[in-house]
Amino acid sequence: MGERKGVNKYYPPDFNPEKHGSLNRYHNSHPLRERARKLSQGILIIRFEMPYNIWCDGCKNHIGMGVRYNAEKKKVGNYYTTPIYRFRMKCHLCVNYIEMQTDPANCDYVIVSGAQRKEERWDMADNEQVLTTEHEKKQKLETDAMFRLEHGEADRSTLKKALPTLSHIQEAQSAWKDDFALNSMLRRRFREKKKAIQEEEERDQALQAKASLTIPLVPETEDDRKLAALLKFHTLDSYEDKQKLKRTEIISRSWFPSAPGSASSSKVSGVLKKLAQSRRTALATSPITVGDLGIVRRRSRDVPESPQHAADTPKSGEPRVPEEAAQDRPMSPGDCPPETTETPKCSRPRGQEGSRQDKPLSPAGSSQEAADTPDTRHPCNLGSSLVADYSDSESE
């Protein structure tokens, strides 16, 4: 600072080096300028740094260690030959003044007034720190040989106790000795960690794209793996249910595959299915009748009116049975007249009688006799024929 100020100084014409000696004496000023304005009172203004944390008594605010102030420094005494200095400074938050002074005996600073110390001190012996030797103890070590011997033995025992700790500290320091190896190891770990993070991000992105997720995925843990191993996913239908359903489909399928492009066969199969369904429902609900089978009794136009037909027609005094009721009523042998039941003969047309007589009799059980005499099996159907009614079916 002084060297910088000594450059390019202006010397006035009346300056005499023998008389003034220096420019400061010529201008009647001190080299420290304003800092030495109270130098006549023994006070020098210096830049003081707070040695520890304190609480101001004026504003009750906290002042941290290291805060700097312009303080008035003056000498107030001596500790042996060491001077004791006092520092007076103004708080930057209020108008209160704080005074502190040095304590050479304890190597510390003491607050005189204006503040309170934030207590953060500890015992050096409990903290296993090196204690400063007191003045009386130092004098005794210099004069008393026995005390010096005992003190040496105590120091050696302390060294043995502290030897493991000291060796551990030395090993830790030696580990950090090779800077290149440490840097290489650190960079290798960083590359491995970076590669693992990149692979994990790629897996997460693939999973998000597969599941169409937009939420961020958290890292996988060991508990998540255990929980996922305990979960078991299965379908709603078991294997047995699927097999049962498949068998049902096969059973309900038609045995005769329909030819492609044949509409008539599909319609016939539809009609047969309807008949089968109606027959099943009729069997389940009521006994089978002629009307349920779709058979309608119609009178034959070719056969003349026979006595049996005359007997079937009701008289004027008897109630007339509706034709639909007669068709729906099941047939039984009792419904036939007695003469028809006894003599299974039916009237035939005159033209057919002659042909019947001219033809020779075929042996019993032949198919021709069964075809020529159909009325012998159903004596009740004389003068009428059974015709299947397909009016409900789909017409092409």
C-alpha cells in the first residue's frame, strides 16, 4: 500500500528535503491518514474480525464469526511481557458499542461489554487435544528433575495409547498420496455408474413404450422383486371350463356339412332344426298329438262316402265336435266304430275291386301285399288320409 502511494508523488517548488524530510511532514499529515486521527490519545483505528459468534446486547441480533469492523485499538496492560489490547467497535445493526480485549493467558478473546458470547467451547483434555503448558508447570520442569522424569513417563504412556490412532491417520494420508491413481479410480467408477444408469433408462423407455405409459418409473428394489415373485396371473376360465365349452360346440355342430353356395340345403336344414326344436319342447310340456306333429287330416276326394264316414258324422241331436279339436285329439282304438274294428275291411273303388280279384294272392309278408293293403294297418283312417302340413316352413 505504501509502495503504491510513493509512486508519482508531486514535490512542490518550496519543498526542501533537509528541512521537511518527507512529503508527510511537509503536508503535516500521518501516513495512515484518517486511521491515525486519534493517535495522540494512543488509539489506532484498525480492521477487526470477530473471533467467534456473539449476540448483541443492543438489538439482540446474532453476529457471526468473521464479520469485520473498523475498531479502535489501544493498549490497556501486559501479561508478563505480552501487551493486552482492547478493541471498541460499533454494531452495524444498531448504535450499541461492543468492547473486547485479548487474553494471552488462555490464548483467547474476552468480551468486556456490549455483547454475549455464544457458548461453543469444550474441554481440550476431553477432546484429546494437545494442552498448552502452563507457566508454573514449565518452570517446574526446568528446575525439578524428578518431576521431569515423571512427566516423561506420562508422555510415553499417552503416546502408546494414541499410537493406533496415529497409524490409522498415517494410512489414510498415504492412501491419498497418489493423485493420479485416485483420479483414475474415481473416473472409472463414474463411467460404470453412468453406463448402468443409461441401461436402466433404456429399459424404462422400452417398458413405457410397450405399456403406453407416460408416468416416470421409480427404481426397482429388492422388496419389489419379492412381491412380483409372489404374484400369479391366470385367466378367468380354467382349462376344464375351456374343454367343456369346446365339447359343447362340437356336439351342437351339424354332422352333415353344408355345401358352399347351396341355399336350398341351408333352408331345409333350418326347417328340420325348427321341427326338432318344436318336438323337444312339446315332449317336455305335453303328450304328442297329431297337430303337434304338423299332420292335418284331410278327406280324400276320390273315396266315396262310406258307412263308416256316415257313422262318424254326428246326428242332429248330438253336439258337433269342432274339426280342429278332432285333429288335435290323439287317436285310440276306442275312437273307431265297432264294426270297423272287428272287420278290417275298407271299401275300395269299383274299378279297383275287379283288379283286386283278378290278381293272384302274393305270399304273406311280401312287400307288394303291404303296399296294396295299407288300410289294414290303420282301420280308423277309412275315407280320410293323413297329410303333413308344412305351411309354417319357409317357402322357396
